[in-house]
Amino acid sequence: MTSHKPVGPVDTTKVPRYAGLATFAKLPQIDQVPDYDIAIVGVPFDGGTSYRPGARFGPAAVREASRLLRPGYHVELDVEPVNEAQVVDAGDLACTPYDIAQAVKEIEEQALPLMATDKRVIAIGGDHTIALPMLRALTAVHGPVALLHFDAHLDTWDTYFDQPVTHGTIFRRAFEEGLLVEDSSMHIGIRGPVYDRADFLRDHEFGFQIIRCSDLDVTGVPAAIQQVTERLGNTPVYVSIDIDVLDPSYAPGTGTPEMGGLHSRELLALLRGLNGINIVGADVVEVAPAYDHADITSIAAATVVFDLLGLMVNRSKGASFAGERDLERSAV
């Protein structure tokens, strides 16, 4: 943690939440503080999307929706993230909208200076392509990580229209590049048809476990939390959340919506149940505000970012897994 007293968000009892600059949750910009613990950065790139474009406008929309947040205290996680750590808005990473390979290179180069062993970064996309350069930058500092991936889709295709890097191929590339800890990664929320049965066989070969939405219908959220915490243990984790993991009724503003997704409360319960995992980086991607209604999707994404902040700060304080705390209470 930084040694200075954290500079918090603009006091919204004095300046209304709808007024002023729309940094994430009205937090200070990175150049307004001497140091930081967690940086939130926008990555407005959607050149790797395969269906509906528009996620390049996601960072701005999520920041605007985050005006609604009251970031002082997270009740369920029992943490004051912006008072216990210095959280900043690092602005947007600039990259070309015309060349995927060049954009990925530019994102990695600009993300790397934000990374350090004692700092955490949460990226707001942009389409899911941005996860690959963020992982490359992160692992340059932390070494290989486990991936905890919330999504309707596997994102482990080989190529799409002969392109090796798109929003549907990044985690295959991450596996091939040795960015992921072997046999430690998981997908949550997978659903819908795929092009080929072999897609799942290959995904298994890459060392992923899958919790489908239909699995949650049978086992429920608590069993999923236990499965995830047992698999991840104390391994450094990168959490990647495609907003289309939510059902379209809860997140219509996304590029590839799929029926039968998580309810917003299920997603939050899953995240909050992972209190104590060693999150070293994260992203929230695929918010495409042109398809949104009443900012439903942007509000969901902003709330998820706030939960990730709480999880990161609690981990820095040595918080135990939620399940372990429940066992401790029952033993008293």
C-alpha cells in the first residue's frame, strides 16, 4: 500500500455526482497523486470483434455510469476500497483502430508501465481482444497467472477469418505463449451452441475447467465458488469479465449476446464469494453502449469494477476466503 493518505473521489455531498469530470467513480486522475495502488484504465479498442461493433465506446460509458457509485464502503465485502488504498483513473490507452496486431502491441507497451508487483490494474474495454496485451504486460511482471474467465464464450478459437488475434482467440494465444499457469484456469458462464464439438475438447487440452450456466442450474452458486477457490488456491489470478456473461436482459449492450446467462445478482454473488483470491489484474470488457438501454449494461460493468476493487484491497489486507470465514463462524 502507498504510504500517503489516499486521495479519494470528489465529495458528492458537495459536488453532485452528475457534475464534473467523469473519471471512474469520480476518483483522482493518475497524475494528481504521488503514487497509487490500483489503476483503472480504459482500452477503447474493438477491432477484433466478430459481430456487433461499438465496444470502443465502452470505457467512456462505464465511467459515466460509475457516477452512480458510492465508493466509500462496500457492504458485502466489508471494505472501504478508496479509503484504504490509493485508486486512480489512468485515462485511456491510445491505439490504432485499423490494425489489430499494431493495436495489441501499443496496448501492451502502454500497459506495462502501469504494472508492478505492488500495484494492480483493472482495464475497461474495448472488446475482449484487449485481454491478450494486458496479460502479456502483466506476466512480464508477475510471471504466468491463472485465468478466471467469466463469459458466454470460450474465446479459445484458433483463428477467425484467418486472423490469429480476435476477441474469440485470445486465450488460446495466451495458453500457447505460456502466459497461463498449467491446469489452473477456468471459464464460468459458458452457454449456447458452438461451431464444432471439438471446440470443447481442445479447450480441455489447454487446461481449462468449465462451469456452464446449465451447471449452475444444478449445483448453484455456492458449489461453483468452492470449485473455483479450490482450483485457484493462492495462485496469482487474472480475472477477465466479458459483460455478455450476463443474460441479455441484464446486459443488452454487448456485441454477442447469448440467451440463458447469469443474473446480475448471480455474477455479484460469484465474485463476492471469491474474497481472498490473489487477483493481480483484471478486465471488464465488451460493453457496447449503442445497444444498451437506460445504461443497464454500463451500470452492471461499473458495479463489477467496484467489486474487483474491493476484492483487490481485501486481498492486500490478508482477507481469508469467504468460505473459510463461514466455517470459522460455524465452529464458534
